[in-house]
Amino acid sequence: MQSRLLLSEIYQTDLRIWHRTAEDLHIGDENIFECGSVFEGSGMGSGCVLEPKATVMSGTSIGDNCVIGTSCSTWPNEKLASNTVIYGLNNERRTQTGRNKEQTSLHLKHVEYLKDVLKRFHAQKAGVTQTIGVVS
């Protein structure tokens, strides 16, 4: 069994990733796992977002560019096609029209911004202070 988690991902606080099978777990590039999200799935493509308190149930596989909305959930063993969005109180599904260059660029900028902010936040929370932009 192999698990591969990339440093290009954004993992926010209180995230849970459970891998309970003997199969390999593959999570693609440039994904965002927001606060309180839970991933128990069998795999995930690239460019996906798990919003706060989103849950990917056991055995579920997710294609590229999917969004699981705040407090939304997949079904167990579900196969989500690329560009699927789960939203609303009833976990409704729709297909986004696909990302154009502007959306992809914005997503990557968001990833870079979160990497920078979270790195500083976690360092401060751990008692390590950082000085930014000090001119003497």
C-alpha cells in the first residue's frame, strides 16, 4: 500500500485523511483541503477543493477540478466525474463548465496565498515570531 501526499497541496487545520484499504491512495496536485474537512476516499484528481467541514466518504473517487461545498458530503463508493460541484443542504450536484485560463490562474494564486499565510500563522501559533518587512 502506498500513499502519496504532495507538498503542493494546502492542508488547513483540523483536517482528517483516513486511508483504510490495502489499495494505493493517490491525491493529485494543487488541491485545497479547508478547515475541518474529512477525506476517506480512494483517490482524488488535481485542482479540487474540499471546503470547510466537507466530507468525502469511504471508497469515493474524485476527478479533477471538483468542489465539495461547505458541510457537504459525497455518498460512500461514489465516482465523481471531473468538474463536479456538490453544494447546498441536500448535497446537490452540478457540473461546472470547466475552468478557463483565468479560473486556473486564480486557483493557483489562491494556493500560493494560502501557503504563505498559513506558514506565517502556524509559526506564530507555535510561539515562533516572524518579522515581515522591517525597515531600519
